[in-house]
Amino acid sequence: MTELEPEDAKLLTLARATRARVGAPDGAAVRDTDGRTYAAAGVSLPSLSLSALQVAVAMAVSSGAPGLEAAVVYADVPGDSAGVAAVHDLTASATVHFVATS
């Protein structure tokens, strides 16, 4: 893994903690353009399935975030095209980092 900038390393800490607290396969955190952060775990229900990154983006949007600066996903298997698309729907230039748990 390449070294994350200090502000992005904070997102990794939030993503790891959220994943561990919930016992989910993935955790994610995003930072909006106002500096607020949102952390989430994936949701897997019979009628709803969202990645951690999708949930974090939805939390930011529903809280009125004007845009996103960065996102970090901490997962067993990095990669989430739908989550990345959601980040870039809000801010095309936002950086998304994937960090594998192993």
C-alpha cells in the first residue's frame, strides 16, 4: 500500500473501526468538501444490498454534503465500481483509495 496523506489516513482509521465494530466484510469513510467525515459498513439484507462506500456516500448526500474530497475503502477484496461511481457522481475529481485487509 502506498502511504496515505494524513487526512486520508484518518479516513482509513474510521473505515477500519466501522468494519470491525459491525463485523462487516467492508468499511468505508468519505470526507466532504466542508471537512466532515462519514463512515459506514456494507449492508446486506434480503431486500437491500449496498457496499460500505455506497452507504457512506448516501450518508454524505443525505446530510447535505456539497461534494466529496476523498474516500477510503477497507475490505477483504478491494474494488467497488458502483461505490466509485457514486463518489464520482457527486465529485468527479474525488480520490478513492482501496486498502486490502490482508
